Amino acid sequence: MERNAQQIIIKKKLRLLFKTRRQDFLIHNKSLLTDDFYVKNYCHQIERLIKNIISQKQVRFSQDVQVATNKSLINNRIVIGGYWPLAMELNLVPILRYFNDKLFNICLPIVVAPGQPLIFRKWSPGDQLIQQGKLKVFEPKDDQELLIPDVLLVPLVAFNNKCHRLGYGGGFYDRTIHKLRITEKREILKIGMAFEAQKIQIDNSFTDEEKALLSEFQTEETDEQLDYILTETQLYSNKNIKSIEDSEYLSF
């Protein structure tokens, strides 16, 4: 069997394994979807990572005295691309509300067609959304402004500690990130949003059969590596890993 065909089968099995694993994890950790502590923790970690972009914006707009001295105006020129969560995904809505309150522009993805990159339209709390596609994902209406993200918060089924993600199989985020980088010449901050239970790591929480499956996982040429993966306890970068409990990223 060709390597690509074999990896398709392996990834299908991994998606089933990690969807079940995520569901079991959340049944026993329901507070992770609603607890203010965890929501604030995710928000503060993301905010720390965004500081780099704010610094770049301040340099770019330094000739505009008003912008250079007003943080809210800087925030207003940064676009955060989020997602509306499916069942059992990390609930991003409180996080998006947090950044909306801080005057960042928020946008949500729209599936244009199979095999095409995503586009993003502006979203604000209270905006009406419509359900689209096979997965019945909530998306902004067509009359909302098109935006290009500076920061992309990415859903995933599983990930490894090198910040490679396993998505749902449509390739939408891989194509989108590739287009933004190559066609749009945009270097965006890419942060995967996850739980520790979604990590591809061979340990005793897996059966021998599952361990064998995990060892077969490989990334493909078209897979786009993320800059960071953020979970409830860890911040992974594509260079290293930091524990949230004792890292400099903890802000409270």
C-alpha cells in the first residue's frame, strides 16, 4: 500500500480514537468548558503571545501619534480568527468575547467549497450566525465584512509536541495557512486550541494496539505546522514546551 493511502487509513483511525478520548475526558472534566479560571487562563496565554504582533503594529503605525499612544487603537487593527465550536471542542466563545471586549477585531471561518481555503468574516457578540455544511458549523452571514486574520486560533482533533495537528480531514486549515503565507504574504500567529487528552503521545493511558497506531502517525508535505498549541496545562511551541503553572506566560 502506498504511504499516502496508508496514512489516510491511520489518520481516520486516529480521529476516531481521539474524538472518543476527548469525549471521555470532558465527561470527567466538564468544568474545562465553563470554568472562569480556565477561560481566563487560555485568554491570558493568548494575550501574551499576541504582544509580539502589537509591538510590530506599534512600529508600523509609529508615525501616527494617536495610535502609538493608544492601546485600544492598536488592538483594533489586529484581527483574531477564531471558530464556533462543535460538540466536545474547546469552547472558544468566551475567549472570543474577551478579546472583543478588548477591542480586537474578531472573525470566524467560512467554508467556500471542498478543496478551497477558508475565508473569514467579521463577528461580534450578538451577531446572527447560520449553520452550514456537513458538520453544521455556525458561520457569519454573507453581509459581514471580509477580514484577514493576524492571529489564527485553530481547532483540532489531536496534536503532537512539535505543534503538528490532526484535523478533521478536509484540509481546510492547511490550505488556508498556505494561502495566507504564499499568496497573501501574511505571516500569521497560529495557535492550536486543545486539551491535554488530545496529545499524540505514547504512554500507559493507551492500549498496546493504540500505541502501535500512534507510532505510525506521520505528517504529510501539505500539513502546516502551528506556532503553538495551548492546552489547559501546557503551552507547546514548535521549538519547546512550557508548563503553564510555572512559566513566564502565566499572568495571574
